[in-house]
Amino acid sequence: MADPKRIAIVTGGSRGMGRDTVMRLAERGVSSILTYNSRRDEADKVVAAVQEAGAAAVALQLDVGEAATFDRFIGGVRDALVTLGAERFDYLVNNAGTSSSATLANGTEAELDTQFAVHFKGSFLLTQKLLPLMNDGGRIVNVSSGLARFSYLGRSIYGPMKAAVEALTRYMALELGPRRIAVNVVAPGAIATDFSGGIVRDNPEVAKTLASHTALGRVGGPEDVGPVIAGLLSDEFGWVNAQRIEVAGGIQI
């Protein structure tokens, strides 16, 4: 079902799961404001692909770990909305993130601060600043990780930060209820992208081990996650709120 004249903001929309989400939304007729950190060339490719799909897109630079730049970004969003023929947007996907392989033994204060700034503080403050531009009745999807539920060595900072995102999602849903804005969180499992140095995508042994712990017998791809996020943003899932959806093929069950 198409969502005509609706607009999404997707952070980290130039690659991986974010890119697939933007494309799935385009298939539904939803235009996007997508963000990239450093690879403008990759973002431009996504914009072109969205246009080929019959929707529209604008790419904006954003480092979600640098909250001091958010006011400038909001100005860019206002300009992008004008370009897209709108004053407000409908959907927000807090997807952008960075990985961490820190353990309890070697994790540093700097790494804690970085992960907090990107995953929790970034999602909190960016959503806060965007809410005045968001339509009532809109929808938000935050992106967590299966590592908020199960544990692997080397994820002692990253996993707990994603667990915080899941708690934040429930509080967002409670506070935004009066505006009829539903908020859910998607928790991907092992996904073959360039995330975390491409360890799942590029290391066959790692992928094989993770697949052996997954009920459906393989690791996932961006194309497994994008449709779920796009679906949660749609009217068909309008009564789903404050829920955690793990998209992981049944890993560690």
C-alpha cells in the first residue's frame, strides 16, 4: 500500500539497513530525507535510486554523535522539506550508529562517551529537536540490536547502549501518545553489511558460526531488515506501539 506525499527522515540512510529502508519506503511512494556521515557519493547514489523508483529524496550530512551540530541539521531539514514540497514530515528512523568491540576489561571512558553520544544521546536529542516538525499521527522506529537481549564477548559497551535505546523507545511512546505518534524499536541480529568493519559480511568463519546459532540457518542481510522498518512505519501497523521487534532469524533462542 502506497503512502502518498509522506516523508521520512532516515539517519544513516546512505548504506546498509538504512539504505534498504529508504528504498522500501520509496516503493511505497514515501520520499526521504536521508543522512550520511562522510560518504556523500554513496548518499547521492541512493537519492538517484529513489528517484528511479518514483519517489524523491534529499541527502544531508549528519554525525549523530555531535549534538552541537543538530541545530544546523534542523535548518537543513527545513530547507529539504521545502524542496520536497512540504512543511512537516511523518516518519523518523533513528538508524545511524557505530560499533564497539570494547570489553569490561579494556573499555575506556572515551569509548563509553562515544557510544553514549551516538546511540542514546543522539537519538534522544535529535528526536527532541525534530518533533516540532513532525506531523501528529506519525511514527518513529529506533534501531537497537539483538545484543541488547543476548551477550557476546567484545560487546560490553555496545550491547548495553542498545538496551538503553530500547528503554528510551518505551518512554518516547508514552510521552508521544497524546500526539498519536507510535514509537517502536527494531533489533537486528547478525547482518552482513560493512558495519563493525564488515565482520559478518567479509569473514566466512564468523558468518558460519553465527548462522549455526540461528534457527533459520543463515545470517541476515539489509533486505531482511528494511522491509520490517518500512512496514512498522506504515498505516497497516498503526496499532503497534512501544514494541521491540527482533529481526534476527531466531538467533540465540
